[in-house]
Amino acid sequence: MLCEQDESLLRDTELQVSNFLHAIFSNQYPNQDKHALLESNLSAQIQCIGFPEFNPQNLMEFSGFLNYLHDVFKYSNYAIETLMFDEQSALLRFTIQGVHHEEFMGLAASGGIIKFTAITHFKMCNNRITEILMHNKALVLTTTKGHVYQLKSMDIG
């Protein structure tokens, strides 16, 4: 997607994306505030590719995906590591870990500890996230009996 950005609209893309993710996963926002946060940071017709389970294509679906992640990863914690960024994109390593409460990527809820990591590429236009691509996904599940299972996906889809 081509984007001709107005110089006055350029912001620190890395900071915007990081702050957005921290706000979404900090669990400090009621649903009304999260909706406003999504509207102010995401394009109305966002394109998501390579997401686990399904690829959200609009604000409502993206909100549903976030709710789903909060259900899967009970008592979660997360980490965001910036890999690269410029005026129109940010590349991050995103990790979320918690108690495995719902089915995720083909694994039935186990009550064990589940950790998901993905390289996530955010593309921006006019200070809104227009595309999110997840790749190099990895999943580690440690069951309540201490068994460790790992799934890795190097593909983008």
C-alpha cells in the first residue's frame, strides 16, 4: 500500500506502535476506552496477515481477536522488543505468556503455561496502523505435569 504522508503528521512510529501495544495488553482500559484506542490507532479497514486462528480485517474483528488473546492467556504478561523502524513501519518481536485457558493454534486448553512469540511488522499511513503481518511464530506449552511442547511456523500465512 502506498502512502504519501504529510510532513506535519509524521510521528515516532516505533513509539506509537509500542505505546499502542502496551495500552492494549496492560488491561488498564475499560471496553469503551479500548474501542477509542483502536479507532485512534488503526485504519478502519486494517489488513492483518499471518495471525494465529484468523486474520482480522476491521476494528470489530481486531477487538474480537484481542479479547480472544486475553481469554487464551489468563494472568498474562507480555514483552515488546523493537527490531527496526522508520516513518511508516515498525518491526517488533512480540511475546505473550500466561495460563493456557482456551484452545489456541490447535492446542486444547491445558491449564499449563503457554508462550507465544512472533515477529510482527506494523505498516503505517497518516499515523494509523494499516497492516500487521505476523511471521516466525513460535509457541511453547508447558503442561501442568511439566511436559514441554513447541510449535514453530516460519511462514507468513
